[in-house]
Amino acid sequence: MDLGLKGKVAIVTGGSEGIGRATAQSLGREGAAVVVCARRADVLERAAQDIAEATGANIVAVQADVRNTLDVERVVQTAVDRFGHLDILVNNACTSAAAPFESVTLEAWQADLDLKLFGAIRAMRAAVPHLRQAGGGSIVNVLNLGAKQPGPRSVPTSVSRAAGMALMKALSKELAADNIRVNGVNIGLIKSGQHERRWHSEGARGTLEDFYVENARRSGIPLGRVGEAQEVGDLIAFLCSSRGTYISGVSINMDGGLSAVV
């Protein structure tokens, strides 16, 4: 299936590993040029090179922190200067942060909202004028199940993700007249660098795959496995494509059937 992404230009934040890297690879494989950004320059450069070699696409790495407005504006301007326009923005920069409410400091609340919510806001503010100038485009916010179904000891992530989902819905209505579609993906357990680092921190008992199998079992995932980052990347590519042009204002669960809500 041709997704109609040839010649499109995309920005993927948090693009050095996991879902961000997989999304850049999915978009690049379909013929899009992709600007990836992340904080760790060395990891980002290696990822960009690997994706370019695997897909043959133009992949540009820009070291940036989405908590810094000037950094975000520089990423967007790099995409426009390099390729002449902008069609796609994927807000993926994140870390996992979940704890009991009374243990979370105000500083931790501020840091989480600044990264996940305001990072997306900064990127959207910088990108929307260029998407509008291009005649439309697509924005995807990577969220998680806590946005729809917050559980105990899930703050501050569940709150910042719920805010990100509300932002997605509001902008899907506001920007529809400009042919800019805005959607979200609520991920469940997906293989990532964060999970791999957790496996190492817990003593790396057994294989990494054993770790994922046990997590799937303990979480009660109906499909019986942890998701692949590339599966999320492919969904995001579809949402950004010409095959998904009547989809806007939705946040799709990608969780192996785990969530109790639709």
C-alpha cells in the first residue's frame, strides 16, 4: 500500500531510540524526509545514520531539548530551510514518571509538564504556521493509556498525558479549517530503551526477551506480548499519510487490548 508520503517532510521529537526512532524509520521507508531531534547528540547521530542506511531517506539529526523554546524553533527552521516546507510533526519526547501523589515534588510535577505537555506546545506553536503554509499536514502526539485510564500511583505522567490528549482534541477542531489533522496514540507496554535500562538496573536476570514476556504476563496483556516500537511507528506513519486523511481528533489505544476503555 502506497501511503503517499513521498516528498513529505516530517519532524520527530525524541527520535534517538524507541518509538521516535521507529517512527522516523517508518516515515523514511515511505519516502519522507525526516528531521529527528533528541538531547543526546551521539545517540541521535547514530540513529539518524542507521535509519538513513536502512531506508535510503534523507534523515537530519538536530540535537535539541524540547524544554527549550529556542531549540524547538531551531529544529523546525532546520526542516524548512533544508527541505523547503513542513508536513508532519510527531511529538514523542518523553520519559516515564509514575509515583504515589504525596511522593511527587512540585519540582517533579513542573519538570514532567514542561517536557511532555509544554514540549508539545512549543513544537506545535513553531510548526503550525509552516503546516498551514504547506496547505495542511498532520500532527501526532504520542501519549499513553494513563491519558484515558489513570491508575493509582500514576502521577505525574497520567496527568501530563491527559493534558496532551485534551490539547490534541482541541487543536483537531481549531486547525481543521487549515487541513491540519491532529491525532494521538495511547501506548501500552512497548519495547524501548527505557525498559531495557530498567532491565539492566534490576540486574539483567535472564534475557531481555524473558523480561518482556514476564512484563506482559504480569500486566495481563490479552495478546500476550509487549508491543514492538516499529508497530507504533507504522501506525503513526499511517495516521500521517494520504490513507488517513479523514482521521482527526482521535487517540488510538495501541496496547495489545490491555485498556478497559476505548
